[in-house]
Amino acid sequence: MVLQNKKKFYLIGTNANDIGDCTLQAIEKVKHATLVVLSKKFDSKFLELLENKKIYFQENLSTKNDIGLWEKIFELFKSSDIICHLIDGDPALDGEGLQEINFFKIKDINCEIISGVIKVINCLNLNSKLLTNREKNSTSTFLKKLDKIKLTRIIDNFYFEKLIIFLENKDDLKQMKSFFHNLSPNKIKKLSIQCEKNKNLKNDIKIIEDLSTPSYIIIENHEKT
């Protein structure tokens, strides 16, 4: 039987391709963990950080990061007191981080989210390592869930500089395509649209249907004020 009140679960966000993006807080939590779960796509340097830790690759536990994986991680608490799950991106914005934390809270496990790198930031920053250029880092508004009413209000009033919309599935992609088709040509001219991988969509909205999910759409406002 798992004694939940003595167990700790950390959901840690970082950049799977660059261990340098691991925050000091994340490294500290990993040091105290007895077991770490991460994807095989993580850079090999992460394995050096995890030396002397029990390591489980999430692909060996489940094909998807969903309740099937979380159930397997929960079973691992039978032999471990502190478990870290490393994910690529930020737990609150990328993937199912909030749902994962809620799963373990229901199981009465002590949980904590350690914020990480938001994957779309590199695109916003034009893939530059410097984050101090104000012209490249204007105010950004995030929509975690596609809300067409809120999106319409924002676009109609042009009260944003960069609008970042998280598209969770193919249905979200189709809704975005429909939304842009219903915009007037005058509004479209005042916007530039690109996806997470810095590919400019221009006015070819059909390409949205071909994006992989989950993904981000970035809308930049060029309205002259």
C-alpha cells in the first residue's frame, strides 16, 4: 500500500534539447528525487545530471503522456518516496501538466509544478539567445484554451502586440482555420501569423490543418496607432 502522505511528486518543465535551460530550482528538486521519469528524446546530458538516480523512460511506461502514464508513475511510488517527471516545455502551458498534477492530488500525493521553458518563446525571440531586445520581445498574450469569443474580442479591438494561442488537437486547428476565413481582408492585412517552428503562414490558412498537435499559433498585430 502506498503511504501517500509521505510521497512527493514534482512535475518539472525544461528544454529537452538543452540542459542549460534547467532552472536552479529544477536541479535542486532532481537532486532530492529517488526516481526520475523522462522521455527518450531528452539530450544525453540529462542522464549525467541523473547519475545515481533510478531512471524510467516514459515511452517504456506508456505510449502517451496521459492517465495511462500517470497510473504507471503512481505505481512507482511503492518503491520511491520522491519522483520527478521531466517534460519538454512548461507544465502549465505545454501538454497536460495541470491535469497530471490534479491526478496525483486526487491520489493524495504531495505535488508541485516547477515552471520551465515555454517552447514558443524561441520563435518569439527570432531564435536569438539574447532576451533583452524590446523590439523582439513585445507584450505577449497567451490563450491556453481556444476560446473563439475571447479571440474575436481581442482581434476586433486589436488590443494586443503578440497573441499566442495553444492548439491542443485537430479540432482546434479546424476552428482556427474557420476563424481566419471569417475575418475581413482588412483585418488580415494588419496581422501576421506564424506557427511554433517559425514558419510564416501568411494568408495561407489551409496550412493550419497540417500542423502537428499540440502546437502554437502566433498572431502579431501591425495595426498603426
